[in-house]
Amino acid sequence: MRISRLFLITALVLAAGSATAQPYPSKPIRFIVGFSAGSSIDVASRVILEEVRKKTGAVIVVENRPGALGSIATGVVVKAAPDGYTLMPSSSATHSSGPQLMKAVPYDPLKDFTQLAAIFRFDLLLMVSPNQPYKTVADLVAEGKKHPGKLNYGYGSATGQVAASAFSRAAGIETQGVAYKGQPLALNDLMGGQVNFVMVDVAATVPLVNSGKLLALGIASDKRSTIMPTVPTLAELGIKDVELSGWVGIAGPAGMFPEVVTWWTNQVTQALAQKEVVDRLHGMGLEPVTSGLSGEAFAQYVRQQYDVWGRHIRAAGIKPE
């Protein structure tokens, strides 16, 4: 009888051990996006995830939970188990600027996450509607100085808010911000005349600029975009110290299992080595990060960007809300 009981206990322990030792991934992975479907972060993330699906057979379910500068989705990931089955796109919105724009932040952007790998970076464009009277940055600035407080800008992300505020400060004009749940909504109202300008990433504007629905007046970067090389930098136009670039990567909760971290860094690196993936991201106005920025190196980059965006937020006088 004792031998039978011992045999049963041993069998149960071995069965439990084999269950916990299942190779990753052994069940669907939730990928929580804090921005609306169709936004550049959403679409570009899906490009990488689709490549991972094709190569590994992993089941990855994308959930869009926009709002509150991405903190709604981020709050879900923070509370998840560090087993690699709940991930998110970390970004300059959720980990550089957003946390410094809210009084009550439900997470620590530097301590509560495992940063896996960078995917792409993007430049920010100053956009206006062709139906408005100003066709150049000089026109927009002149209007702002003639009517202080009259101009307003739309933003659907924290990066857009900070960049627009930084532009206003550098140009010496007083403007008002209007928040939206995602960049597409802000751009729709820009085309409709409800807001005067928007600072938005290149990826969200390429088709709108090419079709003549929007005008790109300048770019907030230290050099011209390879996607829109004819658009001058704001510095070229006399608006100094607005050199900001957005970034997006993949992250999970703090303390993720090392083998899962390695799995994802390898998958992202391999996906970004595919020419068709790079071409698709370029076609969206994004600059793929093909330099292997992953693991601790990526974590250091995130910390550095937190400081950069914080400096611009303080200089622009933006108060946490």
C-alpha cells in the first residue's frame, strides 16, 4: 500500500514538473496596445508579430485599449505574470513622455518593465490643413504671435503633445492643446478644421501628405527624414531645440523569465533582418532599428529617452494632469 501511494505521489510530481517545463510559448500571447487600431504603433507592431507568428507558429492576440496616454493598457501589463504571455509595445509615449505628464501614474516606467527589444524609431512632423491660410512655419508662427492663445493643436499621444508644446515654446507663441484618443482622430479633426496644427509621426501622415489632404511644414529632428526628404527640419526654419524622435519596442512585466526574454530578443532581431519587413516599415514612414538594440542595452536607451523627454516637458512648462 505504501509503495502504491509513493508511486502515485511520484507520478503526480513528475506530471506537474513536465507541465511547468512546457516550451514557450505553449498558449496564446496577449499583446496589449495602448493606442487605437490603425495607429502607427498598432500597425507596425502587427508587422513584427505576424513575422513571429509565421516563423514560430505562436498564437498572438492583439488587444487595443486606447486612452489615458497609453496608461490603460500599460496598467494591464504591469499587473500580469512575468511569464511572457502578456506583452505590449513600449514607446516614447508610454515610457518617455506620458509618465511625466500625469499626476497619478499607475506604473513606474523604468522599474516595472522588462524591455525586450527596440522595433523602430520615428520622426515627428508639423502638420496643417491645406484649407487653412498658413502654408509655411513662418505663416503659422506669425498667426500665433498676432493672436496669442488662438491657435490650438491636437494630439493623440504623449509624444505629439510634448513635441507640439516644445514647438510652441521655441517659436514663442501661445497655443492650446486638445487631447484625442489616438493620432487618427486628431488628424481627422485637423483635416476638418477643428484644430490648427498637429505634431505627429511620419508614419501616420505619408498617405495624407501624398494625397494632398495635409501639408507637412517641418520636422522635429536634427536631420531631414529619409521618408520625406523635401520637408525641412524646424531648425533649418529657425525654430531651435525641438529635436525629438519617437521610439517603439516590445516590453513585458518586470522580472520576466530569462528564457522568454531571449526568445523574444531573438525573434525581433530575426524579424528585423528580413528585407520585406524592413521595406514594409520604411513604406510606413518608420526607421527600423536593425542594430540589435535589445535587452539591457534597450533598457539603458529607455532610461536615456526618459531624461530627454523630461527635459523638454519641463522646458515647455507642461504641468502633469
